[in-house]
Amino acid sequence: MTRTGMKNGGRKTIVTGAIGSLALVLSAAGAAHLAAAPTPRDVPVITTIADSLGGYQPRIESDLKGPYVNTSQVQSVVQGIGDWTLTTYYGRNATASSRSVFFDLTEPVDTTNPPPPMTAGYVQAHLIAKCHLVNVGFLQIPAGTTVQCPGAFRFQAPNGLWYRLSFQPDNFPHVERMNVTCTSADSAGCKTWTIKPSGTTLTGTDPNPKNRNKLVQIDSRNDTVIADLGDYYISFSISVSR
């Protein structure tokens, strides 16, 4: 009885040890697999900002130097997380490149708004459509489909301070998102997009719908809002292709 019990006990110990070893092997293999999983890469794209909409001036325009391509000084990409972004400055100190974006702040929603940092001008800018916040990636949008994405148009005014037009209703409930439409796709996913206002407001004789967006002054180090400068009507048309 004693020898059988010892034998059975030994078997039990051996089997348990084998399972434990196998679990450790599988766990290590799983960890190695996770560690080896590639990080999604940014995809360079060509960004074109329209300078006229049927003969009417949009509130966001290009610098009249042609499409924006991805370089060491200008970022024009679909990020690995699925967002599109255009940035015309580079480095930790936001060094200005030779490219810029035209911002027109001549159409406030309310004439009692605080004064804007400028009326209109060519400025260094960072434009982004944050589609990942609505669980969509640019490449995954089916052809012919439109997604409403939050985002921001950030810029440095001539006074050296930083400002942002917000497209995020989670922060400002009355502002409007941007419409991101996939216009064509290939085996790798969507390859051409348009980005336009999702708003339907018409002003004056301009037949182009405008968004209502919030203008805020921000701390350039952490994007904290410093001042609320009121709402503006914003029109734009941006084409993106990879």
C-alpha cells in the first residue's frame, strides 16, 4: 500500500510537472508572438486642399504651392492607428517648413465673439481627422462610404501663440465633425478619400455647406485649452490619396 501510494504520487507529480512545463512553453511562445507583432506603420499620402469651391472661397485653403507630400519637414500620412494628419512643421520646437495652410476667420457665428488672433493668413498648421475615436481606420472605410470623424485644425498665429478649431462634439456639444468619404479602394483597402464639413449651414450666397466649429487658444506643450474664442463657420474640401 505504501509503495503503490508513492508510485501514484510520483506519477501525479510527474504529470503535473509536464503540464506546468508545457504551460510555460506555450506562455513563452505567446509572449514571443505578441512581442514580434509588428506595429502598424504610417502610410504616406498626398494631401490636396481646395482653394476654390465653385468660385467661392473656402475658409481653409492651401498655400498655393500644390499638393502636400510626406517629407522630412512635412508630414502627410494615414497613421498606424487609422487617422489622417497633415503637419507643416517639424521637430520638438515646431520648426516651420516651407509649406503652410491658409486660415480664414472672417465668419464668426456670433459677432460678440472675443477678437480672433488674426482675420486670415498663411500659418503653420496641424490638421487631423481622428477616425479611430469612432472605431474606424481610414484604410478600412469601404468605397462609397462616409464616416463622421472628430478632429482638429491646429495653427500658430502671427502672434506666436497656438490655436485650434475643434471638430469634437464630445468636448463642445454643438460643434460638428468632418465627413470622411472613401472614394475608391484596392486590395490594401481604401486608397482615396475626401474630407469635408458634415454641417449643413449655408451663409450669404455661398452654396457650400459650412461646419460650426469652436476656436480655442491652447497651450502648445500639452494642448490644454487656455481661452474660448467662440464659434466660427468653416468650409473646406480636402482630397487624400495613397
